[in-house]
Amino acid sequence: MGNHIRKTNNQCQTRPRKSGAKKNRRRLEQRRRLVALGMNEEKVSRLTSRDILDLLKRPAKIGKES
């Protein structure tokens, strides 16, 4: 009866780490998304990854600002 609870509560497994290649691929896709939304490619290349994420949270504002 109580065996299924014990299996789902097992916290011993380690969480998979983000690999460098996957992270770079994600950042590249995010940069391309900003360019597709109408931002200048030069401006996008100067942004930090944190800035890119913040801009992608509100894509409707990107077209108005640029």
C-alpha cells in the first residue's frame, strides 16, 4: 500500500546539469528571436544574457522601443 509514496519521495538522484553546448544553443536562439522581433542585430550582440531574457519576457515592447 505505502510503497508508491516511498518511490516518488526519493530525492537521492542528482539533477542534470546544463551543458555548455545546450546553453550556447539556447542563447543563440534567444538572440535570433530578438532580431526576428525587430531589434537591431548590432544592439542584440552587445546585450548580456540577462538583458536578453528580460527583453524576451515582454516581446510586445521590443517593436515599440527599437
